[in-house]
Amino acid sequence: MMIQSKGVTNSQHKNGLCIAQRRGGKETLVQWSNGDQRWIPSEDIDGKIVLVGGAYDYDEI
């Protein structure tokens, strides 16, 4: 499921995939269509968060 971030203004950061979450779900690792990956606040994500691939809980490290 492709997502958009309300907090990211870079036009290249569209159509991201949610890969993982940390801090009790407050931050989500998103990979954008241009290959960039960033941790962004989960509340800034437009729509429902669905983790793809080998979803990993970074709080368990």
C-alpha cells in the first residue's frame, strides 16, 4: 500500500512503503519510490499504515 506523508515536502518523497515501526509505533520507516528511506512520525502518514515485507519491530532490539 503506497502512502503519503503530510510532513514531507520533497516532491520526490511520494508513494512510500511502510517497512517497520519503532518507539511503540510512533515512528515508521518509509521507503520512497526514489529509494530513500526515512523514519517519520506515524501521525504524519496519510491513510492506514500497513507494514510490508519482513516487518521488524525495532523496539525489540
